[in-house]
Amino acid sequence: MCGARRFGRSGKRISGRQSGFLAGRVRRNLSKGTGFTLIELLVVIAVIALLMAILIPVLRSAKERANRIVCLSNLRQLTLAWYAYANENGGNIVCGMPFGMTKMNDVTLESWVGRAFLFPESRSELMENPNKGALWPWIKDVDIYRCSRGRPGHATTYSVLPGANGFPIEGTIWQGSAAPSELKPGAHVNSTVLRFTRLTDIISPGAAQRAVFIDEGQTSPGIGFYVHYLYSKWESFSPAPVHHGNGSTLSFADGHAEYWKWKGIETLNMPRELAPVSNRSLSFEKLKGGDYEPQTEDGMYDLQRLQKATWGRLGYTLEGGP
């Protein structure tokens, strides 16, 4: 019993000494501001940096996917309005050239998007301008006319491809008509109508393969997005749009929309430059040095894929001659 008591008293004394020693050490560390050692701090910083390296690309990718989904939705809605316009106008497709309203041979051509969207000073100025285009009765939300990833100050970033009653490109209209170029029907190559002006023109290839809208990422100040038919090159004012993870979004005549990731590194790295918009502190992107002909197999694949979706076929041989 005495031994047990001595052991108990001794254990309490030892425990008290240890407790006092640790409390004193904690007090000294707190008073000196040395809560963590340098090694501990470096480990914490390294862990945080590693987590950020993992999470930031994931968050950026998720944000890009969300932007892409919204852009594809905008394109589908524009294409539905494009189709509704044709149904209410006897199958005639809306004029694909932007920002105009002209009268030719007693025919009034109203563009799908009006001059209200041509670099307005503000959103209120856009809304007050009555010339919003032929599709406005179906889509009265200005945010649907642009991708959120588009250039700041550009009220619309979408463009109708020239094969969908757009600008009459060399080799794509029927020369037997005496009408102005804008009113001429598209040329036929077998059962393919190159520049379709009516829904019934879309025969071969079918509507699911004929592109209507493309996300240019900016406002085209001229005639809309230009795609050559007779030549294997990108037009200088219409470089391959590079958005949404090195690709672009398009819609098709059957109403669906797709994301195309460009295959060629050359397509992404074509020489580009910014050109100023007249009387505004804005700019748009164009090719540096004029039209560009791809020099690689993947680069040519990207160009010809878009040309086939626009015109239904190529207007030159695979060797590049017209």
C-alpha cells in the first residue's frame, strides 16, 4: 500500500512537471510568434500551390463548357427563327448579308440582322434603333445575337454563312439570270444548289450537313463571314474563328448546332492582326498579309470541312486548282 501510495504521488509530481514544462514552452512560442516552423510553412504553401494547379484548369474548363453550351443554345434559337422566317415567307430564306435593307427590282431585301447591331455606342442605343433585322420579330433578346466570349463592344458575333443566301461568292450563283447578284438563284452542280435561297434548294447534301450560322467571335464590318468556293484558302477578313477551346460553333439547316475543334495547329496559328473599326475605339481580327492557303494536311482538312458545310461540295480539285 505504501509503495502504491508513493508511486501515485511520484506519478503526479512527474505529470505536473511535464505539464508545466509544456505550458511554458507554448507560452514562450506564442510570445515569440513562432507558431509554425519554416519547413511547415513551406509544406503548406506547396500543398496550396498543388491544389490550385489542379483546380484552376478544371474550373476554367468548366466555365468554358458552360459558355459553349450557351453559345450553342443561341445558335439553335437563331436557326429556329431563320426557319420560321422561311415558313412565313413562302419558303424564301432571309437575306444572309448583315446590316442592310435595300430594294432591288421591286424586291426589298432586309438583312437577318439590322444596322442597330453594327457597333452601337451602348445597349440603349441598340434598343432604340428600330432597324434590328428580319429575325427580330422572333428573337427580341439582344443577348442571343452574341456569344458571351465575343469581343467587347461587338453587339453580334454570329454570321450567316454565304451558302445560306449570303453574299454571292464567285462561282456560286447562276449566271443565266439577269437579276442583280443578290437576287440570283444559286448555281446547281448536279443535285447540289451551292447558294440556297429557298428551303427546297437544300437537297444534296441534306439539311443536317448544310451550315447556316457560325460564331465568328466578332462583328463582321462588311458582308459577313466569307468562305471561298473556287479556291483552297481562307479569305483575309474571315480567318478561322478560334473560340471555345481552339474551335468554333456552327448551326445547320435542320436546326441542330455543333462544336468543331480545329484539327490543324496551322489553323490556330495563322498570322492574324487587329484592324480598327472606323470612328470607334474597337477592333476586329483579320489575317495578316491577305488570303491564306493552308500548307499542312490538317490545316487543309479544317478549311475544306467548312467549305463543304457551306457550299455542299468543293469548287476545286483536291490538288488545289479550280
